[in-house]
Amino acid sequence: MTKPAQMTGRILQFVAPSLWLGLILGISLIEAPLKFQAPGITIPLGLGIGRLVFGAMNIAEAVIAVVLIAALWRSGRSKLQQWLACGVVVVLAIKALVVRPIMQATTDAVIAGTSSGGSSLHLFYIAADGILIVLLIWFLVATAKRLQLTPRTEAT
């Protein structure tokens, strides 16, 4: 493999999880709670907006996950990076393919006016995002250490 391709892969190993982490922090921890404090936002309207935003977020997360896996495959990885990448992909899959569809049924009922909501299902989504935050930070630390050590090991 050429040196530029390896370097690009190594840079993406740091950039992709950084973007993913920023996405989670911006949407899940800032946008989602603040949306319901905006004047004139009703619960059904907020849930409808949330459905669109989190659907788009899950697509963006999946794209970032593919970029991250490709970067790891193209430029090498440590065992720790490999395990952490598997962990984030599994948590993303559970969040997007299991938890979110279950929450959607509750959201549909609230938007239709047949339920007042009050479900604690969103706590599972919040927990999944919390786990992703921890795994992504761990991945970034492991990647930074690996990038810092790489020039020394190649020089010997």
C-alpha cells in the first residue's frame, strides 16, 4: 500500500470517530432536550421533528461507521481499535435497528393523539448514545496513542 493511502486511512481513523462523537453530542445532548423548550413546540410536533432528525442522524452514523471500518481495513489497526470499532457498530445497530423502531410505535401513537406518551423507552436510546460516547472517546485515545507511536516504530 502506498504511504499516502496509509496516511489517509490513519487520519480517517481519528476524524471519523471525532465527527461521530460531535454528532451525538450536538444532536442527542443539545438539540433533543432544547427542542421541547422552544416556544410553540408541542409534544407531537417535537416528536415529529425528533423522528426526522434522529433518522438522519442514524444514516449519518452508519456512513461514518463504514468510513471508519474502511479506514481500519486500509491502513491497519490494533486489536483494541478492532474491538472498539466492533463495539460501536454493534451498539449503533441495536440503537438504529431495535430501539428506534420500538420507540417509533410509541411516537406514532402520540402524534396520532391516541397516547399521551410518557414511555421510558427513550432511556434505552440515551443509554446507547452514552455507550457510544464512551467507546468513541476510548477509540480516539487508542488511535491517538497509536498514531503517536507509529513514526517511532517505523523508524527502527
